[in-house]
Amino acid sequence: MKNKGIFEWIHILLFLILISIPSVGMLYYKTDMSAEKRTAAAFPQLKKEGKINTKFFDELDLYYKDHFAYRQEMITLDEILSTKLFETSQNKDVIYGTEGWLFYGETMDEYMRRNVLSDRQIHNAARILKLMQDYAKSYDANFIVAIAPIKAELYGRYMPGNYLKPDGENNFIKLKKAMDKEGVNYVDLHDAFAKDKRIMYHKHDTHWNNEGAAFAQKLIQKELNNEYTDYDTIKKSIKKDFKGDLMKMLYPKGSELDYNVYYDKDFSFKYADGFKNTEDFKISAMNGSKDKSLVMYRDSYGNSLVPFMAEEYGDSFFTKIVPFNLEEIKEHKATDVVMEITQRHISYFTKYLPVMEAEFKTINSLDEKEMNVKVNCKFDNITGKYVIYGSLDKKYWDEDSNVFVRVKDSKYVTDYEAYPVGYNDVNSEDEYAFSMYVGKDEIVPGESEIEVISDKDNKYTSSGVVLKVE
């Protein structure tokens, strides 16, 4: 009986030691959240803005869940058991497909035709791209849109059986039609990748591999009527040395690598000082053997595309920063402007006002009537410009109509086409919002008056003066 009691105490002690390891281990264990594509919860404060933080214990719970020792090892073990035994993922952000293929959960709305933008929002996106193109043209620069396909669209045969792609249109299909209508120049990467029989995306990553990036570079340059390096004619090798983002998200402590393609070619371009890697938000490069210049707005699909594009230009500038700053075109004397973005980010065009001054318009004949319109005007210290923004009741719009702003003072009457988007965080979800930047000298405080003009039913109608800038 005495020995039995000792063994019971030993069991209890071992149990207490085991359950205390995650907590005690926090003293020395450091969690690296980069593999999970998110930031770990911070330790909560007892007071916020001088008041007691009533959510302290909720935030403490979140902190513990993100930081307890060996968390990622436990996640990895759990996912290995789940995927190997049941062929499914416990991580909502990673879809476990057939033959070990992984797909990003956030792309499923686009693949399954869910939460598709409205016709008005799609028009807004296409119109903004057209205004960007016009702006680039005003500086003698070519402009092209390149929408990177999501992996599931191209390799849906590896999706799990319960993800059956329905009929209907997603954002890309709708935007493509709208860009055709607006006359926006674009390269159809979807069609070209779908027709090519090669697998040019990573099995364990969201993005295309180096072969896919080289192929995208070729398609973009052909659409721009430029000479280009054709990597299909260059000897290549395949190495199993790539750690995919989805693999890291699913198995944070896993070690399995993916294949990537490498070309037997030395690049001629050089990165500017300060370059760390192709995930940098801003990258500049120079190639003394080339003469054209590039400004490329891009997302993470551009990471592997950067070197292939930089090789083709004397000067190239790449930026991930949103809102898109079109004034980079003038600053870098761009001959070519590329707007690369993936399908799931199409909504960006409906949320962020591009940094560029609105285009002058000439409106001669218009009616005037009282409208339900809200307008604001303020000086934006970041851009050094005035921003005019507001919203107009949808009854004054057609699905594809545009909105204009008239600015009057004692000397001038100037009409502009506004962008059909809210001013960053203000009315960013309102499909009938508008905003625009104008130069500092275009507004005379205490004198400038603002009208809003709609073009519903092919007829211009002014709201009359709705704001006097103080």
C-alpha cells in the first residue's frame, strides 16, 4: 500500500511537470510567427488611454495561446496526424489537396465564386485602372495590368473533392470584361498559364515558381512589344531547396522542401544599396546594358518576378506600398508601368485612392439640381496636396457612370474626374464614394467652392455649390 501511494504521487508529480512545461518554457522559448504569416499577440496592458483595460484577461488569453512553449511543435505534430491519417487540414488558411498539394484558404472565395464584388465595384476598379493608364500616358509611359492567377484556378485537379468549382463569374472574370470596356491594357496571364501544360506553381506555396515567374515576364514583355530574354531557350536545373509559405503555415516546424527551377544564366542587373531580399517593400535596380525604365506596382507574386523584370531595364523600381503612388512614374522617368496584383487582391482597387492628381476635364453643358451629396476637402500633409472626398446618393449614378468635381474661385472654373473610391479609410466600403487629389495651388482657402457633377443617363447634372473651402 505504501509503494502504491508513492507511485500515485509520482504520477501526479509527472502530470504537474508536463502541464507546466508550456507555461514555464515561456521563460526561454521564443515563438517565430513569420511562418504563420501573422503577428503574435502582444502582452496586454492593464491600462489603455488612462483607463482600466476591461479586456485584459481576454487579451492575456490570446497572448498565452500565441506564446506558450513548444506551441509550433505541437501544431506540427497535430497537422501531421490530421493530414496523413484523415487527409484534411486543421488550419483554416491551408487547404490540403490531393497528392500533397496545398492551397491558400484566402483564395477560396475567388475559386468558389463567393463574395464577388458588385457590378458597380467592378466598374469602379476598371475605371480607376483606366485613369491610372491615362496618367501614365501623360508621361509617355506604357501601362499594363497583370493579374496573377490563384493556384487553384490553374491546378484545381489537385483540390480536395469537396471543393467543386461552381459555374459563374469571379472578380477576375468580371474585371477582365470591365477592362475591355474601359480600354485598359492588360496581359491575360490566366489564359496563357492555363493553356501551358507545365506546372509552374509551387506544390507547397501560394505562388508561381521561378519558371512561372520567367514565363510571366515573357508574357508581360511581349504585350509591351519589348525585346526580352526567353528563358525557355536557356538550360535549367531543378533543385529541392524551397520552403513554401503554405508548408510553413501548416507545419511550422516541418522540414519538407519543395522543388524550384534555376536557369543557367548570370543576371546583369545590380540591386541598389540597401537591398535585403525581394520581399522588400521598395526595390531599385540598374542594368547598364539596357536603356528603358520600369515602375512596377506589385504584391507577393512579384517576389520571384523582380529579378526577371529587372534584367530587362536600365532602371527599375518595384513597390509593394498601398495606396499606389502613381507619382513614382514621373520620379523614375518610367517608360513602362506594370500593375501586377493577384486575383484575391482585386478589391484593393475599390478601397484605396491612388496618389496622383486628378485629370482635368471639360464639361460645357449641364443641368443643376439639388442632390443628396456629402463633400469634404482638406490638406493632406503626407502627399502635400488637397484631397476632396465624399459620397453621392446612388440614385444619381448608373452602374457604369462616372463622377466629376468642379472647383471654382474668383479666377478659374476647373473640372476634374474624381476617382470612384473612398479616401482610404473614409467610406472605403461605399461603392458610391468618390475622392481625388488636386495640387496645392488649385485650392484657394476662403474662396474656392466645390460642386459635384454626375453623368447619369448620359447627361451631366451639377449639385450646385455644396462646399466652400475655409
